[in-house]
Amino acid sequence: MKLFSMIFLIALCGWSYAGDPTLVYLVRHAEKVDNTDQAGLTAQGQARAQQLGDFFARIPLAAVYASEYNRTQRTAAPVAKAAGIEVTVISAGKPASLVQAIQAAKGKAIFVAGHSNTIPELIHLLGGPKTSIDHSDYDNLYLLVLHDDGALLQNFRFTP
């Protein structure tokens, strides 16, 4: 509940100085069973994905995006289910397509499940600061508030 309250307050800050901000929630996929392209999630990864779904059930989302990889789609699936929408798959190799989709959703909330290399790239492409995610790190939950004057990034830890 504390995390939800904090994210809600930060989102409100975006509304206070800009007209219809876009809220982009970004996570790296949950823990994977191996390093193959189509790896599934470990038991801990499945628990993390379910907790994300439970958490985002309280946040109205306009879209949920994931890459073509199984691990991102399985991370995003409980979030999409809670929002009553489908996961939209956009290739990890086409960040410009995802940037366009997010920019077209001005004033709405979006969820993105990506990778340790694609999430920092996407944040930067959307006007946020440069950041990085370690290959062993699965508990970052980023909130990128996009407004007419720029972008505000907040990083939270999300642990099942």
C-alpha cells in the first residue's frame, strides 16, 4: 500500500505542473529460468509477475506492452489481465515503434515489460535520464511521467 500511495503522489506531481501527463510504468521482465530466447519465468518470477498484476489492478491502464520474448509477455500478462486488456507485442529491436505508441497515448497510463537493455534505452528515448539495469536486477519499477516540459523519472523497488 505504501508503494501505491507513493506512486500515486508522484503521478499527481506530474499533473500539478503540466496538462495531461502520460504515465509510463516500466519493468524489466521477472526472473527467468535460463538464458534462452524463449525462457519462461522461475517460481519467484511468476510470483513477481502476479504481484505486479495485483498492484496494477488499482491503476487504470490504457495499454500493456511487452517484447516478443516469452519472459516479458509472462511478466506483463497478469497486469494486462487485471486491466482487462491484451498484451500488445512490439519487437525489442524496434524501440521507435514503442516510443510512437506511447506518445500517441498522451494523458494515459501505460505499462511496459522489457529487458535490462531496452528499458533504459526506452526511458532515454522518451526524454528521461540515462539509466542502467544490472543483469541480476529484477525489482526495478520505473515511473516515467511525460509532460509538455519534459520527463520526470522515479525508480521504485518491487519485491514479491
